[in-house]
Amino acid sequence: MLWRFACLLVLVALAVGCQPAKEKTGGSENSPPAVTAPEFSHVITIRSAYYTGGPQQARPPDGELMKGTRVRVLENAGSYSVVRTADGIEGYVSTAAIGPAEGAAGDEK
């Protein structure tokens, strides 16, 4: 009985040791770079549509950002600004829909 238990332990140790290694690079080439929480110094003040390919109101938006979504302003493009969310969404949002988050500073506006 003891030898069965020893064989089982050896099999478990081999199975655990043979697991493929997980990448520690943080994602693939296409994933957005990781951004830390302090970089999200602005917030969406009203529910707002965003466009990934540029501000093109003649076509449907690529999605919506809810009021309260924390964003980082990447570029001010006049009436639209390029923002990135913590979820990695990057797109053009109406500049009027963006406001500074309380107690945060650092992004270009």
C-alpha cells in the first residue's frame, strides 16, 4: 500500500513539473501597455461615445464610456481628445465629456 502512495506522489510531482511555463512579459505585441492607476487622472463626466479610428460622427461609434470611467488623456485634439481607459480602450472622446478626477494631476489637458 505504501509503494502505491509513493508512486502516486512521484506521478503528481512529474505532472506538476511538466506544466508549460507561463509568459511573464505582460501580454502579446498587440496588447496595450500596462498603465498604473495614478496615470488615470481624468474621468468621463457624461456617458460618451468613443471612436478608435478618429472622430467620425458620420458612422456609428465603436462603443460608449460610462460616466465615472477613469481615463488618461493621451492627446488633446481640439473638440476631441484621445484617451485610454484602465481596460485598454483607446479612442477619441468629446473633450467636453472629460474632467479632472478629484485629487489627481499629471495628464495633459
